[in-house]
Amino acid sequence: MTSSFQGAADYRKFAVVAAVAGAALSVVGFGLDKQQFFVSYLEGFLWVSAIPLGSFALLMVHTLTGGNWGWTIRPFLVSAAKTIPLLAILFVPVVFGMHQLYPWMDHELMHHDPVLASKAAYLNESFWLARTAFYFVVWSLLSWWLIRLLVPSPDKLTDTKQLHKSQRVAAGGAVVFMLSGSFAVVDWVMTIEPHWFSSMYGALAVAGMAMSSFAFCTLSLILLDKKSPNMWMTQNNVHDLGKFIFMTVMLWGYLSLSQYLIIWGGNLPEETYWYHERGMGGWQVVSSIMVIFQFIVPFCWLLSKHIKRNVRMLPYIIALLFTVRWLEQLWLVKPGLMAGKFPIHWLDLAAPLALAGIWVLAYCTVLAKAAAVPAPAGHGHGHHHGPQDKGH
């Protein structure tokens, strides 16, 4: 039995309202303060793009490892990954605002700053644009290739030729994605403050993508089950997804603390200033909110097995995580460009709202045409199967 996700179409009207309202406010903001617009737009892009990029990564992980959790959210992962080409279009305003965002694009500054001059071979406009184009082309092609080769249901895993083809693409794609995703975050965010560097920056970003994707796909599963019942939505499978969200919260907390401790222990001025500017001018409040509501609170909540299984409680936890994930993008981008200003500007709400509306509209359009993964005989009695999901 296969069920569709026609219920996703009902959410498109909300996406259109969000996109139109956010875009109208953003246009006004662009006329009033161009730098603030580009800063807010980049924040919104990072917040929204984490979902499709994380979904593509999780598709590769599930192709290699198997498990009921992946079949449960397969339609949502695939629909989100199919929107990756849209990200390239949404990134265009960042390209137009690159001189407002990246100080190393000022040739005079590069010439007179010996530290930046030593990085000129990498930090230059042409190479940055080429790398950005490369990321989007590679992600789009890899996601298209993998989706074409995916085994459609657990019952088809006996087709080992098809399975091994998809696993080879997923294995190579996972390596390429980890490297390209890390470099992309360095190019788009870390180079805003080109004197500072962290070897854990890319890993933190990928952990955030996984958190966003698990949270969003779990929310999609819960919200759409009322109108499009999904046979994969069992207590065990929801519990698995809750555990994965819990895992990404712990991973984010671990990597964030590790980065902080390494820089604090080194106590080098060229590294510690990055945390110093995020501990003053109101940013210390944002820093505290992130620690409390992106780690401590969800960690304590999700320790409970009953909450991880509770489809009424999980949406509230997910909403909290997405709110703080939005704050995290502000925390990463804004202090290095607009030091001393109040942390939140109304454009920091308008631009992400517009981007979220556009992306959700595309996602719901794709998902409304998708079909649920057929559940094998006896599904719902087991808990979690091995890498190839055999034995159903």
C-alpha cells in the first residue's frame, strides 16, 4: 500500500504569505540599509539551506547503513534534497552583496594587511566565485544521481546490483560533501573575519545541518500524518528519530565546547577576540540563549524516552531548536560585520522569513507529488534492522 502526501499542498498558501510578506519588507530594508540587508540575507540563507543540504547528507548515510528511521522519512529527505538547485538561485543576492560582506574583497586592505596578503591566493574574488559555483554544481549533480539510484523500498533490497550502485555513489558523495560543505561554510561565513580560523568550524556546520534536517523531517512526518497517514509512523520509528535529534544536540554541544576550550586554552589574541566580540554589546545574551536552549533544555527534555516518542511534544522541541538555530546564524555572521550594534534588527526576521517561505513552497510542491515508501509485511513489530534491512 502506498500513500501520497497531497496534504503538503495545503501548507503552500502559508509559504506564499511568508514569502511575499518577507520579500516586501526586505525590499524596503534594502532601500534603507544595504549592508544590513545583505547581512540579514546571508543569515537567512544559512538557516534555510541547512535543511536541504542536511537531508542530502542523511540520504547518503541511510543508503550506506539502512534502518527503519531512513525509510520513515525517506520522502521528506528526497523532497528536500531535490530543492538543492534552488539554493543556487537563492544565493545570487549574496554574490551581489559580497563586497559588503567580505572585507578581504577590498584590494586596498589586502595590499596593506600582511596577514591577508599571505592568503591572497585563496581569498580573491574570482576564486571565491568559482568555488561557490563548484559547490552548487557538485551538490546538485550528486543529489540528482543518488536519487535516481535509490532503492525505492525495503522489499527491493534484494536487487543487490541497484543497491550497490547507490551505495557507491553515497560513499563517494559523503566524502565529497563533507569536504565541500566544510569549505563552503569557511568561504561564506568564516572569511567574514579572515584573520580568525578554526579547524572545527566545518564540522560544527555539518552537525547543525544534520540537526536541522532531522528536526524538519520529523516535523513533516508528524504534521502530515493527520492528512496523509504514513504506515512508517510507529512509536519505535518516531522514537528513533527523537534519538537522532538528541544525538545531533549532543554533537553540536560537544563540538562547540571543544572549539571554545581549545581557543580558551591557547589564549592567543588572534583567536580569542572572536569569542570576546560575541561576549559584549548584547551578544553575551544571545550566547547564553544558545547554550541554554540549543543544548541544555533540549538535552534534558530528550533524555526521556516518553518525550522522544511523544508526537505532541516533539513539535515544540523542534520549534525551539529552529528558533535558536536562527539565532546561531546571527551570532556567527553579525558581530564580525556590525560590531556594537543591537544584536537583532527587523531585517533579521524579514529576510529569513522570505527565504523560508520560498523554500517551503518549493519543498511542499515537490512533496505533494511524492509517494510514501511501501511498508513491508510485519512492519511495526520490529525496532531497528541492520545495514541492509534484511529479515523483514
